[in-house]
Amino acid sequence: MKLHVTVKGQGYPILCLHGHPGSGHSLSVFTDHLSKGFLTLSPDLRGYGNSRYKKQFEMRDHLVDLKELLDDYNMDQCLLLGWSLGGILALELILKYPEKFTGLILIASAAKPYGNHPKVSNQELVYAGIAGILNYLKPGWQWNIDTFGKKSLFRYLIGQQTSLAYEYLAKYGVKAYLQTSQSANQALSNALKARYSRLEELEKIEIPCLVLAGSEDRHITAQSSEETANNLRNSHYICYPNHAHLFPWEIPDKVLKDIDQWLIQQSIIDN
């Protein structure tokens, strides 16, 4: 299917892949910055955002869609950036089409993703709903964060519970959640039940890779991200202490600075 794509900037292309739930728009924390020196393409994956798709599909269908996107834009080579599920798809693309990619930035993701999320209580569910609604109406409201957010599911997504992270959540997270289809939920659930792992194949990847993780990530643990980095032949690993799965929304300046520095070291951008 033809994916809805947000295109920014010009120059060497970076294909940016969002997580679950998510959309290309939710990657603005990266694309707003990177598009100053690159051409960024951030598609809504099948069943997400404005890439509407209600029929059942499998995870490998994402790869077909993304290959068609690369062909449509005549991209012989590009960089890849993937956050969470997007990172898993990025690894799959590299393994399937290694000649097309010159570098990988892996955000809160892993080739063998595993989590340590505790059992969710009814109170956490209720508080998440209240905190989400109030935050959408008044983004980053500290009273809401202290009263409901810190006692809700958001405490497992946002390590430091900062107003900035909640502002990103209100601007990008709510809409992305509402636009994620049931078929997308099912496709991911099926893949996780199959105990997805590509660890043994990572040695085939020769391009430079930057792997970023949050130490308090309960969804895809920092340990699984580090395990991925250790199995890649050419990788640099950074773990941000006291931050969780949404750490790019918690400390965007730090994350973007580290990405820029890595790009400079790889001679991908000028210092």
C-alpha cells in the first residue's frame, strides 16, 4: 500500500520509522532537527496514523510497504532511524536489503526485545485515562503530573515525569494512539507471541550503528538494547540513566546532541 509520508528538509536521506502506537508525526522530535541538514522521510506505517488499513496483516507487510516507498523516492541508499517497533523494522530492512543502508540509529529498541513491565493495576489504568485527558487539555500541567501522571501507566513510559515530556505526549502521543488500528495491534501482538529474535543474524550487519536506551525502560529494557549493541559488529551504545521508553521526549537536547556527534564521527555530516 502507499504510505502517508511526512517529508522535511533536503540533502542525504534519512528514513525515520515510528513505534507502536505512533505515526511519522510523532518523530518530529528527530525530524525537526535532522531536516536542517538532511532529507527526512517519516512514513505512517500500515495501520497507523494516516496510512489507514483495517484488514489483518503481518509484520512482514511493513517491509513490503517500506521497500516500495524507497523505490518511489528513488533512494538507492539512506540512513535509518527507528524508535521502538521502528527500530525492529529498521533491522529487518537492513538484513533484507543491506546494500541500501549506510547507517542505523536505534532508539529504545532491540533485536530480541524483552520487557520487565509489572502487572498493571486498575488504579493505574484509571489514572492514566484521567492524566491523559487533562494533559491533552492543559499540556505539561505539573499538578496533573503529580496528582495522576506519577501514579498511572505514564510512570513506566516517562522516567523523570517532566513537563516537557508530557507536552510531547499531548502533542503527538494522544493522536497517534487514537489512530492506531486494531489490525496493527494484532500484528504486533502476534510477532511478540512468536518470541521474535534476530540476535544471531546481527553479525551480518556491517554498517555503523548508534544504539540509544533509557535505563528505566520497562517496555524494551536497556539490557536488551545493550545486548543488541554488543552483537552488532560496528556499534556505539549510550544508556541514559533514570530515563524510560520515551526518553527522546524527556531529554531531546541531549539525545539530539549525541546523534549529531555520532554522525560527525561517522563523517556523515560536517563538524
